[in-house]
Amino acid sequence: MADVTALRAARADLGLSVMRLWITYFSCGGNRDADHLASYLAGDGDGADLVDHDHIVDALNDMYFDRGLDRPAGVRPELTTPQTRAIALQVVT
């Protein structure tokens, strides 16, 4: 299972309920139910495949951008310059 620490931190940073995150996750192409999402974020359950994980990242990033924040989830810490972050955003989203 992928490390979900960054996903939990982003959800907390945005002040999102699991249900609000699930709605955006679903609109980004996710196909699991809200209970599965909650379980995955808690580190329980059977996990998610990489595509599902990417849909969660996409949902979080969409909400950051909707709020005018440039704090994309899923970008590795070593990607700190504007140029490398822009490239990472193309890969992550």
C-alpha cells in the first residue's frame, strides 16, 4: 500500500471531511465508495491501486487550486524550484 501520510496531511490542511474529499475524488474518476476512501486514508482495508491513489491526489490538488493555493499534494519535497514543481504538476495531475 502506498504511504498515505501526505494525503492525510493535505486533507487536514484543507479542512476536508472524508465525504467532501470523496465527492471530488469521484468527480476525478475515482470509483470506490466513501467508506473505502476513509479506510484507505486510515491505513486500513485492502488499499487502493496506483490509479485510485492518483485520483485522490488529483482531488486534493483540485481543491488546493480552487482555493488559490499552490501546495500540490503528491509532489516530492526535492522538487522545490518553480520549474521542477511545474513539471511535477504535469506528472501528478
